Amino acid sequence: MRRLVFALIALLLCGFCVPAAVAAPGRARTETVLATGWRFHLGDVAGAAAPDFDDSSWTPVSLPHTWNAADGSDGGGDYRRDVGWYRTRVAVPAGDRRVFLQFDGANLVTDVYVGGRRAGRHEGGYSGFRFDITGLARPGQTVPVAVAVDNRKTADVAPLDGDFTLFGGLYRDVRLITTDPVHVDALDYGGPGVTVRQKALTAAAADLSVTTRVSNDTAVTRRIPVRTLVRDAARRVVAVSAGAVTVEPGRTVPVTTALRVIRPHRWNGVRDPYLYSVTAEAGGDAVTVPLGLRTFAADPDRGFFLNGVPYPLHGVNTQLPSRPDRGAAVPDADIDADYRLIAELGANALRMAHYQHSPREYELADRLGLVVWTEVPLVGFVTDSPAFTANASAQAHELVRQNANHPSVAMWGLGNEQYVSSPAANAVLAAVQDVFRADDPDRLTTYAHCCLSDADALAGHADLTGYNRYYGWYLPGADNLGKWADELHRADPARRISVSEYGAGASVRQHEQHPVPPVPGGHWHPEEYQAEVAEASWRAIEARPYLWGSFVWVMFDFASDGRNEGDRPGINDKGLVTDDRVTRKDAYYWYQANWSDRPVLHITSARDTVRTTATTDVKVYAGTAPVSLSVNGVPLGTRVPSGHIAVWAGVTLRPGPNVVRAVSFEDGHPHTDTVTWTRQP
């Protein structure tokens, strides 16, 4: 019976096939990171793609690399946007292999040459891409590779610009991938060639549909064995299917198979981010992708649901992981550190603004249980041209094909803040929505709207709508956020809405007790004001369950070279953490007290170390346990936090240093925070 079933599956997979050779098992896929041995020159160079070009005077660099590490955040908006050339030599494995170059991200337009011949061109700075270089690289030999990266503004490539630095260069990893001539497709918009769709999910079973794109790059028709395995978190096989497909030479055939997982363990957000994996084998090749079993939905009155249970999304926006000394060219260790800070904050959701993020980030979101909104780089303006629409659509295809298997991804984003509601802008958003619907009909789509009427047509293309609303910063009164949301909800009760951006700037070097609203574009951004905006904003959001999500702008201060505000130019200082990741601002602890299960105890204004007044209010962010305060060893009483805030008003400071100490007990364990404030006459 088992043989009969296998034969029937094979017949269904191959259809009415011509006789074919059976693909023999081959060698496994290899992947090598090409981090060292590169030389770099900033500026266009005639003939730099030639195989015998002399690059000995160029600068040795390792990847990831950007030429804007120094000037991308120094202000003035004059960071170098130009062509940068990279050259290296790549050893091609011997044998009958397919050879691919993979770029995880290169900003903005990239031309690749192998052995002096063009391997391909990619337009878009944030999605990954691959080129098949098999015909350009002889097996067993070393071949020169030249890459030209151009981060200048290009009319037909998104984004046209943005309130962020477009770091030029090979700022993410480059890899050499080899496979057998019979393999899982490596050229499906840079995706894995394997797509898993969850067709049904109950407590009893999860029904899956797995599509594997099988490529035959040999000279003859092949009958190719195809096997698909689902493994649980302990690597035990819990579902398997097997068959075969006949593929003509030079063709790629999608093979879809059904599998069932019995008694599935759900991916349940930060509470239980349980991960399966799916491995698709074609001939001698194999590709493994993540699998998380979950359902999600958004209701206009009750907000977001995960696995049928209300799950209000509260989180942060993130930009490119970056550091002041390296720009966006950061290693995985830095990305991991960023996500530890996000997890410690207690966020359960993440908006990866304003473009596709690195593969590492989606992997970490899967593991941490963060619900992700990720979007294409349609920011500010579009070009009214078929070429621009085609480019936006291509980047939407890349976003989906590369990330559709990540359970963390719940929403595809159409873009952010189109400033003009033109026919062209609406047409581009509609085109991207069509791509998302065709490539992935299972997920929700959304859009971050701003600066026009709330009911503008731009806000109506996606399933869900996010609104960037900076009450207390660009708009008057942080307390007005709730009023705005209520009015919009009453006016359009069927619209599913979120707050996609909110927040305020903050310098950890500038302080003001009881601050007045600062000028957003000015040079005075006291840390205390950001915290007050955070307090008022979160209270308004928490009280409105119809908001399916809210996302603080932004998790980390980041490079925006055109800005000149706060305590230094070139930085958007709305982060909850400084760009060097050294200092968590007061607002970070406010959200942590509200969102996390950690025993938070934080005396605010800790960095306002020099005081000129005889008295001050002491405000502490805390959990729910009583907090005791002392100044210079003198007890000042105990407060039970109200809404995670405990306040001691009019505390006297003596001349000279004053040691302020807060103590609370959580689960029987003491927690303390201590600051020293010096009163000067």
C-alpha cells in the first residue's frame, strides 16, 4: 500500500511526463560569507570592472561596510552620495555546481561584474538579491568580482529620500552559495524558494501547504525526488511528504504538497514563541525555513487578536541597526544587542520602518515572539512613471518572497507618509497592495498615514491603517491623542486603526524640571519632556482597546544627516535609547514599567545632577510594589505607585551632594536605585 501511495503522489506531481532520467543524490548546498579580502574606492572609476584592473591603491576593507560611517550623522545633509566600487577575488569550488552571489543589502543601486562580465543589476537598497554567476566563473578557479554601489537619488528607485541617512555601500553581508545543478530555486526574488502556507489551524491539527520551486539546470530532463519534512523545536520529524517531479532542462517547476501537524504547538507571541521548521529537499539540495503556527486578526472595536485571543500590540519603531562609528555596517552581535534591549523593554510588537530590514532581525523577531509590521520603502514622495511603479512592485515582491515564512510577520506595509495625495501616489500604493494580495493572501496589509486628512484615499488602500500622530511634539498637547482617536473611531467605526508613530525628542544632556513644550526643530530637547509625552500618550492608548496597535517613535536615536536640532546635528533624538546604546532614557523605563514583567525601579531625572533650587519633586517609575525613598539616609516615606508612578513633592536638597535612594521589594527581593544630585547656590 505504501508503495502505491508513493507512486500516486509521484504521478500527481509530475503529471503526464515524458520518460526522464532520475536525479542522482548530490552534494549539499554550501554558503560562505565573503567578509574579508575586499578593496574599496569612493567615486566612479572607468574600467574598474575589468578583470585585470589594478586596485592595489584602493583601501582594504571588510564587510559589512559603508562609506558614510563618519559623515552620515554629522549634520548639514551633505553626506556623500556617490558611487563606491568594491573588488575582491572569489574561489569557485570545483565540480559541477551552480554558483550564486547573494547580497543581503546594498544601498541603493548595485551593479555586479564577475570576471569582467556583468552578472546583474539590482535597484533597491534594503532587500536581498542573488545573481547566478555559474557561467561567469570556472569551477576550481579564482575569479575577480567587482561591485559598483550607488546611493545617489534615482528617480525610478524607491526610496527617493527620507528622514534618515541612506548609508551607501555593501552594508550587509555578501555570500557565495553553491548548489547541485538540480536544486531548490535560488532566484525567486531573492527568497528561499520554499513557501509554507497555513491552511487551517485547530487544537487537533495544523494543515499546511508547502510549495517548493524545483530547478533543473542540467542539459537533460530530470525526474527529481522531492521530500518535505516538518520538525518541531526539539528537531523531531512531525510530518513528512515525498514524491517526484519531472523538470525539463533549464526550467523551474513549483511543487506543492500538503502536510498535517497533529496537536500543534502554537507560536504565541512573547508568551511562547514556539518554532517548528520546514525542510524542502529536491534532488541533493535542501533548504530549511522557519514555521510558526498561529492565527491573527484585527477588529475595529476590539483591536488585535493572536490565536483568537485579544492581544493589543504595543511596541516600537526601528530603523537600520547602526552605531555612531560604523553607521549601518554592523555585525550580527550589534543587532542581537539591539533586540535584547527591545525584549527587556517588554515590547510585544515591532514596526520595521521604513524599508525591508536585515534577515537577522526577522529571525530574532521569530525567536522573541515579536509581532512584526514590515514595509516597502515608499516614503514621502513617488515618481509618476511606470518605471517607479515597477520598482516599488519589485521591492514588494522581494519583501514577501524573502520573509513570508517568518511567523513574526503579521502585516505587510504599503509605505509611510505620502505627502501628496496625487493620482500617482494612489496608483503606486494600489500596485503594491496588489502584489501583497497576489503573493500572500493570508496576511494583513497596512499603511502609515500622516499629514493629510485622516480619511484621505491614501489611507484606504490597505486592510488596516496606522496614523503617525505626534501629539505633544509636532501637534499640540499630548493629552489630545485620545481625543483624536475617539473622534476618528466615531467618524469611521469600520476602519481598523493604530498609532503607527508617536513620541518626542530627548537629549540625555538637557534637563528641565516641569518643562514647557520645546520647539521640535530647536536645540532644547529636555529628557523630562519626552517622558511626560510618553506618560500621557500611553495612558490614552491603553484606555482605547479599539486601537489594534501602537508603536513608539523610535527605539534608538538614529542618523538623519539633514537634521540640526537637540544637542547635536545629524541625529533624530526621539529614541528611547541613545544611538550608542549606552543610555536608556527615562521614557524607556516608563514603558518597561508598563509593559514588562521585570521589577522596574527607576528614579527619573537621574542625569540632572546639578540643581540650583532648594527643593525638587522626586518621581520614580516602578511596578506595583510600594516604594520607599530616602535622601542622605533620611527616610521620606513610602508610596504605592499609581499607574507605575510614585512621587514625593517638594523634597529638600541640602547644599552640596545629595544621595537619593529608592527601595522596593518584588517577590521578597529588594530592588534599589540611587542617584546623586548636587545643589549649587
